[in-house]
Amino acid sequence: MMIKKIGIVANIAKEKSPVYTAALREWILKRGLEVYLEEGIAAKIGCSAHTLNEWVKKAEVDAGKRAGLPSDMAEKMKALERENRELRLEKEFLGKAAAYFARESR
């Protein structure tokens, strides 16, 4: 099979799902989803047609052809949410520390 010969699929032993490289996604997106559904290529590379469909949808959103949150914005939002969560935990910790030391100084 051509896909395995060029080393696009990177399977990790004993994991539940295989890891697909960026090269595989690019290769699939260049050819289009319809080709893969017709050829049954999803089964050949070890993923579902749903996975291929999600890759195509994500590429269309990123290209502005479909409504949705582009990947770069989603990554920024995720990073900001993580930072916000960490800051809330730090604020809570500092509040408890301040209350503790206020009691100690009396």
C-alpha cells in the first residue's frame, strides 16, 4: 500500500488509537473527502470516515469556507482558559495565605 510505504501513518504500540502525522492530513485534504469515502481509504489507513470528515471540516473552517472557530483562535482560547484557571487558583491560594498570616499576627 502506498501510504505505508511513504511512512505517513505513525502508529504507537499498544495505544487505543493511532497517531496520524500532519503529512497524512495534508495529503488527504489535497485529494478531498469524496475520494476517500469512495475508495474506502479510511479503513486502509486505520481510521474512520468520520475522522476524515472532521479533518475536512476543520480545514474548511480554517480556510474560511465554513462557519466556525479557526484552529489558531481555538488554540489561543484554550491557552487563555488555562491561564485564567491557573490565576484563579493562585488568587485563591494567596487569599488563604493572607487570612492565615492575618490570624497569626494577632
